[in-house]
Amino acid sequence: MGDNDKVSGYSDRNIKIRKLTSIAKSWGINGNLTVSEIGLQLVDRSVTHPVRKNLLEAFHLLYQLKTPDEIYPLVIIEKIITCLTLSLTHEYKLEALKLLLLIAEEERGLRNILRLQGCDATMCLLFDSEEILKPHCLNLLIRISESIRGSIAILEYANSPQKLLLQLQNSKKLGNLILKVYFWKDNKTL
């Protein structure tokens, strides 16, 4: 890594920290806190205040600022999953889904999402949400299904693969694609 890359990475990190600090101040969080402490304070404040879009933005910044060996806090993952179950606009839920998919890219993140019932919340959202959210729900469920525990959780929620396929078929955008993949998998001829 060259000197310019180091400076650029350092500058990018500082910009993200400043943005996170600004969001924290909008939630009434002040003081000399670490990035992790800001995240925990935001979760605490969000219990008594309505969820705002900048909360999810802050959680995204926290994810970007964590070190590769650092585990993303469970309480934040739990809050993001809770956002999927609240009466929020599809824009908020979309941000939550994107963030969960990012977290699920890491094996530890995926395990924590499963531990906190993220699969159930995503399945519920898949079956009951607006069309705009369904592809994002499906992307997260595909990642979840890559683990044995995730596959079991999906099947337990849907009770059977056929029920899941019937639910997905009701989606205008996903129904035909899902059925084609399902039949291709079984017949290997399409």
C-alpha cells in the first residue's frame, strides 16, 4: 500500500467518524466516546425514540469502521432485525435489509443474524411486504440458506419447500424466476 493509499484510507475513516459523530449528536449523544460506544448509545436511544433513517446510516458507518477481526455488536444486529418488523416505510426496511446482507457476508455475522431470528423476520417480510423489498429479502435468504442452520430455519418457517415456492410464486417479479430455478434443479434440463 502506497503513502497515498494510506492517507486516503485515513481520510476516509475520519470522514466516516465525523459523520457518525454528527448523527450521534442529532440523537443527543455527546462526549468523548469510542465508535463502539456511540453504537451502543444509539441502540439505547432508539428504544425510547422513533427510528430515523440516520440510525440505519449510523449502523452502516459502524460496520464500515469496524476492524476485520472485530465482531459487529449483537445489540445492533438485533435492532436492525427489529426494524424489519416495525411499521416503517419500505425505504427504511430496504436499508435494514441491505445492511443485514452486508453483515451476513461474514460467517460470524451470518451466525449472529440466525441466532437473533433474522431469518424469521426476513421470511415474514418476504411474504407480507411490497414488491420492492422482495428481491432484497430473497438475496438475504439465499445467503442464509448457504448454512445448514439457515436452511433449516427457512424450512421451519415455511413448513415445506412447496409452501415457500407457492408464496414466492405470488410475487410478480420473483415467481417465474424461482419456479424456473426450482424445476431446473430437479430436472437439470431447463
